[in-house]
Amino acid sequence: MKLTIIVPAHNEENSIANTINGIKNAIAEFNKNECNTEIIIVNDASTDNTSEELEKTKGIRSEE
């Protein structure tokens, strides 16, 4: 089974890291059977440093 989580983001530089960490923690807690998971963040034309914050984060896919 594959689980894909898609998160829209617009000017979320101050909260995107916490959001991603929360998702990863929830996946780890409920992923006892080691299903294939993917987190995709869709950066919706942010004008702040959301893109830079996403570049620092491992284990996600970022789309502009």
C-alpha cells in the first residue's frame, strides 16, 4: 500500500517545518506495517522563504 500526503503551502516559512515534522511523526506512529509513504508539499507562489525552508527538509518532495 502507498500513502501520499499532499500539503498546499503559501507563505508558510514559519510553520512548514513543524507541519512536516508533525506529519512524519504521525506516519511513524501509524506505520507499523511499513507501507510506502510520500509527502508532497505544493508551494503555491510563496513570496517569503518557504522554498528555502523546504530545501532544508529531507524526506519530502516539493513542487512549485
